[in-house]
Amino acid sequence: MKKSLSEVKFEELKGKSFELILVVEMLCEVCEKALGVREKLLRRIQILSREDYQNLLNRATVHDRVEVDVENGRIHFYDHNFPGDVHPECIEKL
């Protein structure tokens, strides 16, 4: 189960390894709903100390949202992008 990073405490992450994954949601210029999603594995990290945890919190500040899946060892950094594309049905509305 994924949780927001703000809901996860250091003690839950301590001693565990995680894959950091960047998820970019490509949004429609008109309705701002998803056109598609791109995922990229950034790297693997271990949270061994409070400094490691603080570094994760600092890194999270530049992303739109961050979700942690403690059970599967994955941390997803979500960003949104407007690539200039529009859904066909949104074009019809214009």
C-alpha cells in the first residue's frame, strides 16, 4: 500500500532499501487530465540514518507529490508535464 511521504516516519523506513522511481504524468493542455505516464528508475537507496531520511525529505520538495510503498521497497516521485498535446475529444469542444 502506498502512503504519502509525509505520513511515513523514519522508524518505518530505517534499515530498508528502496528503488526511487520518477513518474511523469503527461497532461492535456485543455482538461489537465492524463494523456500518458512515463516511469524511470532513478536509483536505489538505503535509509540507515536520520540523515538519509532527511536527504529523502529534501529531495521530495522539488516534486509534485511523493508516495512510499514500504512493502515493495519503492518510492515514487510524481511530476506533471504539459507537453502541448490535447485529447481528441478536447479539440472537438474548442
